[in-house]
Amino acid sequence: QVQLVQSGGGLVQAGGSLRLSCAASGSMLDLYDMAWYRQAPGNARELVARITPKGSANVADSVKGRFTISRDDAKNTVYLQMNSLKPEDTAVYYCLLEPLSPRIGTDVWGQGTQVTVSS
């Protein structure tokens, strides 16, 4: 069973930067998309960014130009670099491992990490 361990996050002033990391156990991660979601209080969980095994990435319009997703399959890790942070970025951030096919396995979520941006 693949497991995810998140690190990073914390409290930062508006305009600052943070980097989130999500390390996955197991192998064959080239069979998974990796993604970051976030959930603010009272809001639904929303997709922030996703990256395919070939490195094709997309990010939500709300963070475009500020956030970058990347992956290092040699380290089984996905990153979310967050720059020019705004108070509205405050949320719990979750990483997600999405198998390319249901025959491979099921979605795996990280434990979540709090990001708080003060104005």
C-alpha cells in the first residue's frame, strides 16, 4: 500500500513563499498522476495543481503564475512551490496520488498540512 507523507507549510506573511513536499513510499510512481488540493474552512476541497508522469502540469487559475508543481520520481516526491502568497491561499493542503488506471490501485491522500497567510 502506497503511503504519502507531507512536509512544509506553516505561517507566512502575504507576499511570502512556501514549499510543500509530499513523499510517497513504494515504487512504480510513474503509473500515477500527482496532485495538490486545498480546503479552506467552509469550502469544498479544490484542485490546486496536477502533474502527470511525463511532467505535464496544470494549475488552477487562482494560483497560475504564483504556484508551481514539480515531481522528482527518483525521490518519489512531488513539490508545490508557492510564491506571492495571499491570505486567500490559507487552507489545509493535501497531496494526492491518482493511479492512471483503476486496475493499478486507488487514490491515496496525504495527511494534510496547514498553510496560513497573514495580511
